Amino acid sequence: MTSTSHRTGHSTGHGTGQVGEQHAEIRVKVNGVPRRFDVPVRRTLCDALRTDLELTGTHVGCEHGVCGACTVLLDGEPVRSCLMLAVSADEHEVTTVEGLTEPDGTLSPTQQAFVDCHGLQCGFCTPGFLTTISAFVAENDDPTPEEAREAIGGNLCRCTGYQNIVASVLRAAELTRERAAGDAPPADRGPAPDAPAASTQGGAL
Amino acid sequence: MKTSKFTYHAPRTVAEALDTLAEHSVDAKVLAGGQSLVPVMAMRLAAPAHLVDINKLTPELGDLEVTGDGVRIGALVRHARLERDADAAVRVPLVGQALRHVAHPTIRNRGTTVGSLAHADPSAEMPVVLALLGGSVVARSVRGERTIDAADFFVGPMESVLGYDELAVSAFFPAVPGRAGTAFDEITRRHGDYAMCGLAVVAQLDEADRFTSLRLAFVSVSDVPEVVDLTDDVAGTPYTDVDHAALGDRVRELVDPAGDLHASADFRRHLAAVLTQRLTREAAERAAGVAPGAAATAGTAPTTRGGRA
Amino acid sequence: MTTRGFGEPVKRVEDPRLVTGKGRYVDDIGDDRTLHAAFVRSPHARARIRDIDPFEAYEVDGVVAVYTWDDLAGPAAEPLPLLIPHPDLTHPRTGYALARDAVNHVGEAVAMVVARDRYVAEDAVALVKVDYEVLKPVVGLRKAAAAEELVYDDVPGNAAAVSTQAYGDAATAVAQAPHRLTFEWDIERSACMPMEGKGVHARWDRHEEKLTLWTATQTSTGVRGAVSAKLGLDLTQVDVVTPDVGGGFGVKIVHPWPEEIMVPWASMRLGRDVKWTEDRREHFVSSAHERAQLLTVDVGFDDEGRVLGMEVDILHDHGAYIPYGLIVPINASTQLLGPYKPDAYRVTFTSLYTNTVLVTPYRGAGRPQGVYAMERTMDRIAQYLGKDRLAVREANFIQPDEFPVDFGLMFQDGRPLKYDSGNYPGLADKLRALVGWDEFEDFRAQARSEGRRVGIGLGFYVEGTGPGPYEGGHVQVLTSGKVKVATGITSQGQGHQTAFAQIVATELGVPFEDVIVTTGDTRRFGYSVGTFASRGAVMSGSAIALAARKVRDRTLRLAADALEADPGDLEIVEGQVQVKGDPSTAVGIGTVAVLSNPLRYAFDEASKAATQFSGGPVDYSQPPIAPGDKPGLDETDYYSPPASTFAAGAHAVIVETDPDTAEIHILKYAVVHDCGRMVNPRIVEGQIHGGVAQGVGGALYEVMAYDEAGQLANASFMDFLMPYVSEVPTSIEIDHLETPSPLNPLGIKGAGEAGVIPTSAAIAAAIEDAEGIPIVRMPISPSELFDLRRAAAYPEPVVNTMPGTASTRWVDPASLPAAPTTESEDRP
């Protein structure tokens, strides 16, 4: 919250029987960019990221904190964005899956590892794994398989049976070490900015 | 699964928070880590009219203090910070042994330990630890401040003695004096779930490796954390001579758990006995300095866990 | 030949998008003006609706509309379609888009709120007052079969269908067999539970009078047909687009879900985009479940364990409605046979109504239940005869030289149950080595000496995959040389864009990178059935291959004219058409695409070559487009098989049970898998991994815990225990056998469901082997295993000697009176 008190607004609508929603203006640094925006106070962080900031890479899988799909980094630490109100993120830094990619579009070690190891199928839980693992390999770039499993222990995936996600954690650590040592293999790029949003679809949205 | 409307308060000082709580009393809920509160609000099982977010109070509530007597934590100390604190692990190893079983790391990054105590979930780990160690919670309100012993703090499932206008500002986990060893483990369905049964043990030995006390507290077995004191069963007996299976049988008689979807009452009772047999030995060996982890951080067995807040 | 063609473990082209947050799922579509829907859902399992009062909900600030069934008219007000009728489905019942005057399960949609956002919509949902007359529900198979209460007054016995299939005289064969055993096998409910629930976004364009619907479905063409029928629109007024979908596993093949009608219906009325995103709680109580069946087996066999006759009776719980017909019990009753062909077989299933969420296919679709009954029966035959469990199976295998094998039964696609190819002894040989079957007793002895309990279990299955009626593919070469491919089936993570690009790269001879595939968009391809029954690669893969072959032929023909060569002397290599072995003659296929389309107008350098004054030899006696020919370098083709193709596999698992805590740990999991020729082994293995994990969930963790009132007691991820990484085997050993299918041009069979099918059978067998206690009901939890251990102090198997035969009936210990020290808890 800014230091002034919260603005209370009444949204438009034809009904009159209920009072409007309390809103608040918050300042959050998202993926390195300072953002200042107005949210209803009850909006969760994941909903705010998705609707107010149009960062739809963060997915909502259960809204009760069990599946981990919505995991983002709050000041560098993985947290469930469905269990946080957006207003509570005021004056903090948030990193989403969109923010993992290098500024030049190069895939991060974790993203590259998922591509290399077939660490995803439908891709829905993937952003939560990517943020979680990114924070993990930043702390431990040489994990044992057991540590790799422990690191992803709170994220549900229904497609992969986790085998290739564990492999991706180990590969992400390996790529992190290689990039630190400056002998990394050429990495893939994310889709170009003008690439079609989703090539499963034929036309524009 | 969207929370219903509430009026949001983000006080900048504890005093401001206490004023807000006093004003709205029964209509207000305190939001700290939110790992238990937010999901029940999303399911609309809780719909507080006022939400008092204390996350801006880190300057006043963010302290973690390790003294010769134990570990004191402010209301905004997250599980993860307490778990990683090396001094706390040395002073009160049981705290770290139990914290590793609290849900998953991502939950521990945000959830607060004091919040877990205030939530008073009988399936949670930290209330049991507080009860077993004989710790306390400091509650403050506009009426003043009081220190509540763990034995008095928990009054029912999801219910503490905290008044509607009170804020739990800190908790104290005392160190166990003398030649003491602790152990914690739990049996869960999935890794990270609430325990079907969990157990915390404190064993104290004299210089001749004879028990001077043996106390237990179970997770998911009673409505409020209860300390089961087996000192009379073992006092004066060298720990190597104790029949741990018999202690398990004794516990089988003493506990009276309820059944649920994941574990029948009888199975819970059985697990309580199994854990007793395993962990009383482990705690005693730690006290005697012969078990790994006697010094501090090493826990029991593989990490299986439950509980959040 | 491209190095990223058919059969290569190519990295997926989908992934760079999905790992950077650029995936596009239904809930990602929309903007500030989009309205959000939420549904009032029944809190009762069975009730009449006396009255609905939406007044207070209307008053909520931000609410735009509240709808009930009374607002509907015409086809939209009629019951939802019975998608798959069947002669034996004598009493079909389907729900309404919104409940009309009764509700039949907790979670059934009763009213719809449309508001400015989902939060407000949920506020209003809480204020809609529904007056219910609560009735006694029917919950559970035994209650449904007992029929003391009826779900529908006009459906006697709660039975929607009673269906029998047979070959030979099974009753006589069983009666005259040297040995006879009877069992009752019991499997509980689970569900697909994709990480993304359902979702619908509708946009009605009132100027063009066209509806565009984005929905997380497994069949965009199915939804299109259903929505146009329900909303009174011409098919051509409706487009259905399936964007990225966060997993399906079967639940998204059902259509139209009530929301798929109501959301576009509301969009048409309101003239605004309307969306609905299913939340997790809704998914639990309003999206389909599966699995619950009781299977009674009466089997007769000889001294070698060969099954001479088998009679099976199945009670199938299909929930409150049966829109998807009898597919699940037909699968269970026919695929139960697996890799065996008993001399005589009779199966009868009864499909029963209960006041619970409807049951429709979940990955495996009835096969896990049938395989469970058959494989556990094989285990017990071996136990009874004192024989090796694998040896008894081997004695019953259909042999490789017996194919095709026609059982004289009808499969779920309405065509003969006829196995096209397979090598079941080959599977067994590979599995024996992979799991270490012959070394297991040494391992067990070693473990025993350490006070540990271990056991091993097996599960074989045959899976009919790639059912028809058809799929199609369109392959178009652009003048840029890029190749655009479209097929109607949808994708939910199977890597279709990658696999189909591999097929086209190989068939056409173009670089893999140049092939771009679109799935599940009726704007690009309007004829399709959908993604289910492990049919994507078989059906669309084959259709696309056929279309690509036609494009290749056409390319060679057109290039032959330009190169003045015989088409038979040409080849296409990495997108270049050339005289075989002579790269100097190469012409890009993009250039051929230019030449294929005679132009009046040039729009870039390349297209100049196709204009009318561009020079070059012209035969003025012929028109620019020869009679019977067409412009452009694109082709469409379809694949329609005579029958399904039958994949097969075998699983083995080694478990350890904790003697104290009854915890069950998987030490080793081995899979031998035969899906014919593999398009992409990496994707196939990923499918197996995921299937096994779901199978482990279904065997040890997941159950839909309905109480007697029909309330789902565990409708959250806290209590419905989907496996985390910690619950799946540390490694899943996989070996492949590739027995091509003779039915399709690529020799492939489906792979999507394989991992999940025999998992419960194998795990139950392994626990039984470790514990020495009969395991009858699955899934099993440590608490239940603990109860079984207690009860095992009770009688030995009850043995009834009948004239001329020995009949043994294992009694489920859980059904015995509890030991005095045991508080036996029935499964809720």
C-alpha cells in the first residue's frame, strides 16, 4: 500500500443492494519492472497477476494451496500466489515464469532443462515447477536425485509421473553450473515476440 | 473459490493493529502467513468482515531471538527462517526436527510459526511442540499484554484462548535442560500431508544414562495437544534397559484418537504405539549422545510431514 | 532424410512456448469487458426443486444476470444429448443445462450468475435461494443394486442397461472344468483430475451472427455440433477453438457440459464475451468420475491353469446421468480378456444409477477394472494350483501366429473385437528380465532375513486403441516452403504438434522445423471425432501421413513438369525437389507451391514466376488449371479403419509393506510396452510415466469418498490424494516391443492409456504376495491394510465342495465381523 489510506471505490453495475468493493493501490516490482496498480483488496496475487498485469503464465490449479501451479517467487522465495492477497505483495518483488527468461529471450537453465528432458506435457503445472526449481538450483546447483525430488515435493503434476521433472531439476543444475563456468551449450530462445500466441490455434484470438 | 468481501486493514504499527482488533473484535481476523486462513476463506468456510494484515509489522514482530533459555520468535517469523536458523537448531533441536514435517518448503516460506500456534490445528506440528516443551505465547491487546502457557493456550480443535481483540505477538520455545534428547516423526498418507499420527518426544537422562523424565505429545490424536508423561514408567531405568515395545503398549491404552477418511481410530492408536516405540529410543539415544543428530539439527528418519498455517 | 523424422526422440516444439509463460489456456483469454459466470450448484444428492428466488442475487453490485431453467427455451431447455445410444441402454437419462425441477447429485448446476468478475459472481451465487424438497439418495453400487430406493421412479432396479455378450457355452465349460473358483473384485471411484479444470469462453459477434467458443475440450467438432444444435444455430455459425488444454484424461471428451451450453447462450443474450473457469471444488462435484465396479468372476480351468470357461458379472456405477452411454462397461467387459482367449466366455454388465457425479471414461476407460479382475483371477489360479503366476499366464496367451483373433464379441466402437497383431509371449519374456522375476525369491529371502516384507505382482493387458470412425488431415505447402498441417483432434499435452510434424517431415521430405501443426480448431479443420481412446497418433497421424503422401505425389508431378523429368526419377530431400541423387537440380518445394497456383497478380518476388506473362514454355491448348486439377499445393485425406488396433503391455511391480505402520512402498516398477511403431519414443515414455503415476494414485491413494448422504467428503486436493513426486516410483523401467499394426499406413497403435491400465492389478498382487492376505478391494490405504491384517486372524478361505468340482471362495476379510480389538471402518 502506498502510505495514504486505501481508496474505496464503487464499481459500476446496475445492482444497488450491496456496497462496492474496497480497492487499494499497490506497488510491486514484477519481473524487475516496478508496477503500480489498483486492485480489489480481496483479489489473490495470482488473480492480480493474471488479470491486472496480464501475466497469464501463472496458472491457477486449486486455489487452496496444494497443487503449486501458481507458485511465484516473492523476494526470491517460492510462495503460493493463490494463498496471498495481492495487497500483501505491496512493496515486494515478484517473479513469475515470464520473468525467468533472460532479457534477450534466452531460456533460463530451468526452462531449457524442461525442454531438454521432456519435463512437461500439458504445461499447466509447469510454471509452478519452473519458479520453484529456479529458486532451488540458485541455492543448490549440484543436488542429489533425492534433493531434486525433495525440491519439487510440493508441486502436483498429473501428466508426467514426475520422472522427467526430476531429470529436469538435475539438468537445470547442470546447466546452471555450465553457464556459471561460461561453457554452456547454446541455449534455445523462447518464441519470438511476434510469434503466434499459440500454434495449437489457427487464427488470431 | 473466491473469498467473500472484507474490509482490509494493513496497520503500520502493532498499536494500530491492536486498535483495529479492538474496534472490530469478533468480526476481525488476523492475516499473517495466510497458508491456513486464505484457503478456508477461498472456500468461504470463513468470511471475516475485517482482515487485519500484520505483514507490514516486521520491524516489531520479525525478531528471532535465541537465548540460553530457548528460542523466542515474533509473529512474523516464517517457518522457513526458524527452520534454517542454526542457533535455534542447537538450542531447541525439536523445533527444527518438527518444522521439517510442516507441509512443503513453499508453504514454510510464507507460513508463520506463531500463526500455526494461533490456528490451533490438532493436526499441526508446532502446537504439539510448544505443548511438549512447555512453551508460551505472548498475547497483546489494547487491554495489555499477557503470557499464556502452552498448557492453557489450546482449548479445542482450531481454538485457542486468544481473545478476539488479542494479537499473538510472539512465542517462546524453551530449551530442555540437562542431558536431553528429542525426536519427532510422523506417518502421513502423502509426503507433506497432515499426519495420520505424529509424535514429539523429550527424554532426559541422568549422568548414569537413567531416565529422569520421558514426555510425549502426539499430532492428530487429540483435540488439543496433550502431553503424555511416561516418566513414572521409566524413571531410574537405564535407557538401554527400557522395553520400548511396552511403552508403545502403554500409549495404546492412553490415547483415544478419532478416525477420519485417512486413518481409522484404531489405526491411529496403533501408529501412536509404533511411533512411541521408535522415537522414545531415538530421543534417549540422542540424550545419551550415541545417536546421530544428538547435537542439533539432524532429524529422524526420512522427512514426511504435515501441517501448515 | 531429416534427422527429426518418424521414430526419433525429438524434443517437443510445444515446449519453448509453454516454459516461457506463453501458453494460452482458456482462462487466459478475455479482457476487462469479459463477463464471468459462476453456478449455483445443488448441495443435495437428490431433491426436488420447489422454487428458486434469485432476487437478492440480482441486487449485488456488479451482477449482470441470473438465469435458471425457466429462462431457457427450445432445444436448450431439453435434456442434454445422449451421445452414444446403444440397444441395451434401455433407460437412458441425461441432465439439463440447468436443473429443471430436480437435482440428482451434489454439484449439479441449478442456476447461473453472470457478473463483472468471478468474485462478485460467487457473492451472488451465495444469495440465490433455492427451496429443495430433499429426498433419500442412492449411493454406492450395493445400494443401487439392492434398489430399495430408486434414483428415478421410472427406472426399475436403477438399471440403465443390462448387457450380455458371450462366445461358447461358458456356463457348461465352467461347470465341467477340473477346477473352479469364484471371486468378487471391487474397485472404487477415482477421477481424471487434470491440473486445469474445464473452462469455456464465448464470444457472440452480433454483426456477423457468429459464435466463437474456446473450450477446454477433447472434441472441438463435437462441441460445435452440440452447441449449434442446442442454440439453434447453423453449424457454420459456430466455431470451436481448443487452445492449450491443461490435461484431459477423458473427462473433457464429454460434451456438451452444461456450461458449454450456458456460457455461449448467455453471451448471445448479453452481447458480451462471457467466460466460466471451473474451480477445483466444482471439478470434484460436477465433472465426471470413473472406475467404481464390482466384478464377480466364475472361472473353470485345467491342471495347467488354462482357462476353459469364464463367467463374469459386472455391476457398474455410472452416477446420476449416462450421456456417454455404455463405453466404460463395454471396455471393462471385453478388454477383461486381455492377452488370453478362454475357450468360452460370458459377461453381463448392469449399469446402475446412483445419486453421484456421472461416470464417463477416465484414461483406461473400464480397462483397469476388467484387467484387475482377470489378472487377479490368474494370480489366484496360480495360487490354487501351486504354480508360477507368470507360467499360468503363459499357458493362456494367444500366440503370435494366431492373429488376427476374432472373439465374436462387439467392441466399444460398435465393431468386432478383433485383435490385429501382438506378441504376448514376447512381452512376458522381456518383463521377466526387466523386473528380475526369476531372481525375486532370492530377494525376498534376503529381505525376510532383515525383517522386511516384499512382494511382486504382475499385470498384462490388451488395449483397443485408435477406434474410428475417422480422422482427417490437411497438409499445405506455402510458397515460403513452410508446411502447414491441420487436423481436427484436440491436444491436451500429448505433443501432437511434434509427433505429427515428424510424420510429415518424413512422409514429405521436408525439414521438421518447417512443419507447423494446428489441432482442435474448427476454423482450420471441421471434420473430426476427438481425442480419446489412445487414438490421436493412430487416427490423425495416419490421416496426416496419407495427406502428406498425396502432397508429395502432387509436388513431384508439378516439379516433374518444371524439371522436364519423370516424377519417378525425383525425390524430395530437406524440402528440395531434385533428380534422385543430384542436388544440382534442386527446386524448393516453396517454388513448386508458387507454380501450383497460376496467378494474375504478383505480390512478392516469388509469386512473379506464377503470373501470366512470366515466360517459360506454355501449352496454349490447355487451360492454366488442367481439367480435374486444382490450384495450390495442399491436400486433404482421411483415415477410417475397419476396426481398432490392439496395443498391449505388461507391468510388474515390487512393493515393500512396513510390518509396523502398514505403509506400502514401491521398490521397483517395470513396464514392457507394445504400441507398434513409435512416432516419438520420448513422448511414448512420457505417456507411460504419467499413466503409471495415475495408476499408482488409483491403487494406493485416490478414492472419491461419498458418504451415505451423497456428499463427497474429500472434495479437495487436501483429501483427494493425488500423488506428489514422493508417491511415485523413483524410477519406472521401460522396455519396448514393436509389433506393427497391419491396419494403418504407419503400423502404429495407441499409447496414451497404457500406463494406467494394469497398475491396480499389479500392485494389489504385489501387496497380496508380500502380506499373504487376500487383497480384493482397490485402492488400498495403510489404514485398510492394517484392518485386513487384523481380520486375517479370521478364517481361512471358505471352501465349498460341490459335486465333481472344488470351489473356493476367498472371503474379503473386511466383510467379516471385526475382531474385538479392531474398530473396523468401512470405506465411506
